[in-house]
Amino acid sequence: MKNSKNLSFIIGSLVVGTLTGVALGILFAPRKGRKTRNRLARRVHKIAQGIKRKMNAEERVLIDQPEELYDFAGG
């Protein structure tokens, strides 16, 4: 129980720290607001596409897994 609380605290702290860093980075960016927003939007889109690809790959693995288990069990 104590370990899960510590892990939650650590993860929460990392998230807050990351968001604070991003906010400060955007505030003090040397580029104009529009350029910064466009650059940020492109990066977020790129990250989202990568996550989507990984999720699709995991989905295919999970869909195929019952067949593999059935074959392994001698079905």
C-alpha cells in the first residue's frame, strides 16, 4: 500500500514538473507566439501519430493472442 502511494506521488510530481517546464519554455521561447504554437502543434501531432501506431500494433497482438493460446492448448 505504501509503495503504491510513493509511486503515485513520484508520477504526479513528474507530471507537474514536466508541465511546469513546458509552460516556462513556451513563455520564454525566443520565437513569436504563432511560430511556437505551430511548432508545438506539429510535434504533438507527430507524437500522437506514434502513439496511435503503437496502440494499433498492440491491438493486433491482443487480437491474435486468443488464437495462439487456443493453438497452444491443443485446440
